[in-house]
Amino acid sequence: MSKNVLNFIQENRTNHLNELIEFLRIPSISALSDHKGDVRKAAEWTVESLKEAGLTSVELMETPGHPVVYGEWSSAKNTHTILIYGHYDVQPVDPVELWDSPPFEPVIHDEKLYARGASDDKGQTFMHIKAVQALLKANGELPFNVKFLIEGEEEIGSPSLDSFVEENKERLAADVLLISDTPMLGKGRPAVCTGLRGMCSLQVDLKGAKGDLHSGLYGGAVQNSVHALVQLLGTLRDENGRIQVKGFYDNIIEPTEEEREVYRELGDYEAELKGELAVQELFGEEGYSAREQTWIRPTLEINGIYGGFQGEGVKTVIPSEAHAKITCRLVPGQDPVEITQLIEKHLDAHTPPGVTLTTTPFDKGMPFLAPTDHPAFKTATDAYEAAYGEPALFTRMGGSIPVVETFDQVLKMPILLMGFGLPSENFHAPNEHFHLENYDKGLETLINFWETLSFDQ
Amino acid sequence: MSKNVLNFIQENRTNHLNELIEFLRIPSISALSDHKGDVRKAAEWTVESLKEAGLTSVELMETPGHPVVYGEWSSAKNTHTILIYGHYDVQPVDPVELWDSPPFEPVIHDEKLYARGASDDKGQTFMHIKAVQALLKANGELPFNVKFLIEGEEEIGSPSLDSFVEENKERLAADVLLISDTPMLGKGRPAVCTGLRGMCSLQVDLKGAKGDLHSGLYGGAVQNSVHALVQLLGTLRDENGRIQVKGFYDNIIEPTEEEREVYRELGDYEAELKGELAVQELFGEEGYSAREQTWIRPTLEINGIYGGFQGEGVKTVIPSEAHAKITCRLVPGQDPVEITQLIEKHLDAHTPPGVTLTTTPFDKGMPFLAPTDHPAFKTATDAYEAAYGEPALFTRMGGSIPVVETFDQVLKMPILLMGFGLPSENFHAPNEHFHLENYDKGLETLINFWETLSFDQ
């Protein structure tokens, strides 16, 4: 980091943290309509913050839900552009009695800043604003153009974002998208998330006789829908946990041996996981570590099952109907539509006699795989290393981040997930906090990134 | 039937039917506390009816629930005794709007008597009283002693009867127990039911991780309780419907070839059953007809299953718990305690890794098999034949009648199930009725039985 930028952030550290505390005092809970005004207040605060940072076109843009804040600075000599996404809304705070201090009265304790949104995602969004501000104030310019897209509905599934992005595709055009909303591996262990799992889902319904039957009068001569369902669903997986749907694994883009080597070097996760989940043993596909099973391998889970009598004791009934819900987590190479069809085909082929099958597909989401050969990725790990003394590792996440999928599909640019939160920082839970070590080193990392990025590497 | 007895019943037919109508007017619904007084009124009516029939010791005996009516006549030269069981309580009448005439305002229409209880079981109990009365009035005596046990809680599962029978074991001692509460095969097709299926039941609970898990973060590395449950329950039955629990079929007392010949001669039941249940195809154990599958073969049914998310749409959760309810219908030779243990052992041996199994046994009931070589059985079929022109066939029922099991276990005497109702007579449903043809021929059958029975055959 160049001297003048370092001076700026060091001299202004206290002021900036006070600004962040001010931002965190706004209870911008997007899920609760009572807080609609607060969410808007946080949007307006963000507008002012972007203006103060030196951005030239800053706008509060209306959506059918909470507003989007947009800002840009486009006077760079190099015409490449960095797009930065973040969100100013936060999760609800229940159960509020479990917080050691009120969620919207930020306190710094033991070099950690406690408040709802401190890490997810006001703190991390704020760092991006301050990094840009530091560069602009110290140098009078940025090495590249910048665009900020800061939304207020991330914690409720970004319902307005898909169409916003679609409608503002040209305005949002850039060369790389930078997001800080994923965790590091741990204290002092930076990570760039390079892959997310996608999803497909469906409802399975079996129907046998026209109504529930007396098990004495009819039992033995007619199919039992629940029994048929357990037999049908039992065919989906073998006893080792491998999915038996034909073609399920066919198009997976296998991670490189290099990637797997990185995952192996992260060390044993199994013991920790067993303790966390309170299970005697783990269960997963053979040949993969627990980390790999959740990061790079697909799943097929029965999320719910129901049919027949669920009350106390017994009822001698042959259930007419049986139901189940299935979701898959998909990895790069798997297409949600195709996988859904393969599952439907499998179910259809394995339905026992005497029942009728209906399948209803639900939500789908594409898996995400970052183009780690893009120069920005190497710049990012170096930027982390300069700040932390450790390069960022390329890791993955087992879950999905719907906005990432939207950006990937619509904006078609490399997406760089540079997180600064720690897994232990209680996102979405009581006593959310943010380690100031990662505020400082993160700011340094971001400035390093801005200063060293070259699109011609 | 001897002339003088015939004269008595013919001369008194109208009076007797009017008496029965009076009996049916009493809304003795044992399930509804509002009708407690009516149930008692029906018990008192029964006391009077037994007295009028000429029984000498008639008593209304209190129980913790509704009273039992007991009566006997013990002056026979032959010291053998016939015990007759019936019940004076009836089922509720909902939905009452579906009745063509009010359930407690009996009407005779087209030689059928319509009223709640007309067939089940006031009508059939009344016939036994009138048969004894006819013999006593015409001959001044009975060929054997008689004891009547008429209860008021059959339609609510006879909660007081077990201990009543146990406490009055000696008073109830007899050589044969006669019950008329099972259906004939059809119009003009009498039947003696010689076997009932028993039952055992259990709850199956699986527990995996300490709570429901996020399928993105953990999916692939940990057992899913619902998936484990479907795989576990899937092992209980093969694809042809044969139960895979080791030893399940081992001790079955196979019916004789003669019995199976009778069942075959009853004709095809499959087409009728498919229509009744509205299914494209039936499903059951190979090598047995639908009738045999429900009468002489055991079952294992999953009566209910539940776990995870049951709402609309999907929820990406890995359920921590999964539950199922199982009941078996058991046939003679199978012991409910033993079968329960075999199932528990099977489940224990097949539980997938990563989950903990708990099984909780519930209700049990012994299967019932009548000693058809006892002379009373031949007497009964002949008695039917003399009245109907058709001998009664020895058939079975797929369900259980708990009182029969109690009598079988405690009183240890041959139990003769001589029914006079028709399967079409809407027991427990709106427009219950009783064919007067079976009232007349049934009375004749019972008197024939009394007159021709010999314990020395």
C-alpha cells in the first residue's frame, strides 16, 4: 500500500469507525415492515457515504421493494471498471434476549465490534467505500473506474434484484465484480470463494386407493402408498450414499488435483464436524473428505416426508397418499433442469405397482464456478498475503448465494468473492460481531488489490 | 325346528318386531357422554327382555363404564352350558343428514328394518333372546343351560370387559360361546367366521444430528434421518410384497387345503376390490388370492411416516429426526410379542450409519382360530342349512375383534361366530339396516342349533 493512502486510513481510523457505528445504529431489518423507514434511512446514509467518498454519480434508485443505492466514478485513465456489490440491510435480531448488548447499540469490546450487521454486511460494504475514498483522497483518482451497487433486500432473498440487474445491465457493465459477503477460513486464514453449489428441487406424491383403508379388511391385497414411497425413495441412494439416478454425476466438472490438494492441506474437518453436529459418525460419499463432500460433490436430500397417521400411538390404516420433498445441491457442470428431469425419470421407472406418481419441480439455481485464471484472482490472493502474511486460498462453499447466480447469468463477468468475516462471528444470530483486525487488514487488502490489479497480466 | 316352537315364533312375530323397534328407539351411543342415560336405559330394557324371556337370574352389573347385563337359566337336565355374548350399545350416527329416515325412528321398508343398531348388534342380540324365549315358552325348558353376557361398550373398544371377564370367570364358565356380530358372505350365503387376524404395532424413531441442518453447509457429509428411514423401512418388504423380517412367516399355522378350496369357490374378489378401491391394480403376496391375502396371510403396514419439512414448496433442510408407525396383522401361529421382537431385531440390524434407532412397541392382539372340529361347528352349519338351504361356510376375517381375543384368552372355550348381518347393511354408517329375511331365518337357525346340538357327537 502506498504511503499516502496508508496515512489517510491511519489518520482517519477513529472517524471511520465512528461512521460505521453510526451506520450500524440504523435498524435496517429488511424482513420487518415496521422497519421500512429504517431500511430507507440506511439507504440514504449509504448515498451520503458514497458522496463523501468522492463518487460522482450517486443515486437512490427505487425498486418495488427497498431501494438500491448506486454510485460510480468513471474518470480513470484506464477504462477498465470494477463493480462492487454489497448490502445495507440486516437480519432480524430475535431472540433479542440472548444479545449481551443491544443489537443496534454498537460496542467495541476486546477489539471486536458488536452489532447486527457489523460483519454481514454493513461492515464489509463500508470497507469498500473507505478503500475507494482513501485512494481518491490520497491520489485524487482511482486506477480504474468503479461502480457500487448496494441493495437493501439481500437478507430477504433479493426479490427486486433480478429485474433491477436485468434492466440496468448496461449501466452495471464492468470487468470484474467484487463481493465481500463470504467468510474467511478462520482467524488469519484468508479465502477467496471460487465455487457455490446450485440447486434443484421437487415434490414427490404417490396416490394409491381412493381413501385411507382399514388395515384389517384390506391389508395384504392392496398397495400401501407410504410403503411404496419408502421403497421408491430407497432406490435413489445406495448404502454408501452414492446417488443412483442415472446420469446424475455425468457432467460434473471435476476440481483440479491442485484444488483438492489445497482442501487436503486445510486439515481434518471430520472431528470438528462430528462434535458440532453431535453425531457418532459422519456419512457421505466414499473417496471424498467431509469438506469435499460439502464443497465439490452434489447431494440429493429428502427434506421432508409425510403420509398417513402422525398422532400418538397407532392407527391401523393403510394410507392412500404419501409425499416427500427432495432438493439437490449441484456442482459445476450439473444443469438443474437436466438433473430434475433425470430424477423424475428415475422415480417414474422405479414406482412400485398399485400407486400413481406425480412429481412437481420447484426452485432451481445454477452452480457457480469462478474463472480463477482471470488475473484479478491472483491479484486478490497476493493482496491478502501482503496484508495477512498468508495468501488467500481458493475455497468453495456448499450453499448457494442467489445474487451471485443472478450476476453470473446476467452480467457475465468474473466474480471475485473476497470475504473478511470469520465463521465464528454469529451472522444471523445473537451477538454478531466483526473483528477489527479484519477491518484493518481487510482495508489494506482492498487497497492492495486496487493498487496492484492489472487486466493485462 | 319343532312345531310348537315354530308356532310360538310365528304367532309372536309382530309383537317381537315391535319389541325390537322399541329397543332400537333407545339412542344408546356409548361413545357420547350425553347419551350415558340412554345407554343405561338400553341396559335396563335388556334386563326386562331377558326376564320376559324366562331367564331366572338377571342382573344389571356395574362396571367403571357402562353396565353389563347378565342373565342365566340353569335348570337343564343336560348340564352343558351355552354362553351368549352380544352388545346393546351402538355407534354414533354422524353424518346424520345422510340418513333417509332418523336413525332412532325405526322403519320397515322393503322387508328391511332401518335404524342404528338394527343389525349391529341390537337386532342380532335380540334374536338370541327370542330364540331362548321361544324354546322356554314352547317346551318349558332348554336342552342346555344358558348364560347371557350383553355389554354396553363394544363400540368404544370394550374398555371394562377385560377385567369384568377376568373377575367373573367362574360365573361365565360354559362349554361354548356363541356370538352373532360378524357378517354373512352375502344374501342367502351364511358363514361361520373361524379366524381373525391378530396385531402388533410399533413406533420407529431415527435421530441424526442434534438439530435440522442447512443442506448447503452440511449436505453430503452427514446422514439425513429421513433418507436413512426410507432405506431402513425399504428393507422390510421385497418388491413382490413379501415381508423380509427373518422368521416372520415361520410359525404360521397354514389353513388346510379344504379351507382354501372353500375360499376359491367363493369366486373372484379381485375385480370387485379394484372397483371398490379405485385402483388400477392390486398388490399383494404372490400365490394367494386377494381374499386369502386378507384372511390367512400376515401383513406389515407402514401406517404413517413423518419427518422434516411438510409445508408448501421446499425447505433446504437436512432433517434431524424421522418417524414411522408400523402395524402387522398376524395370523394363527404368529405370536405378537415374538413378531414385534423380530421386527425390532431386523430394524436394529439394518439401521444405516449416522443415525440412532429407537423402537417403541404399542398394542398387541393374538390371532384367533376357532376349533372347527368341535361338534358345535358342524351343528351350526347344519342349522344354517336347514334354515337357508345352504350350509354355512367356514370363512375368516382380516380384522380383529378384541372381545373375541379376551374370551379366547380368559374363558378358554370354543367360540362360535354365527353372524346374520349382510356386508351391505351399513354397519357404523348412515342408513344401517337389517334384512328381515335374516331375522326370520336367523331365528330359525338359532333354534335349530339349540335343538340339534349334542356335546357327545
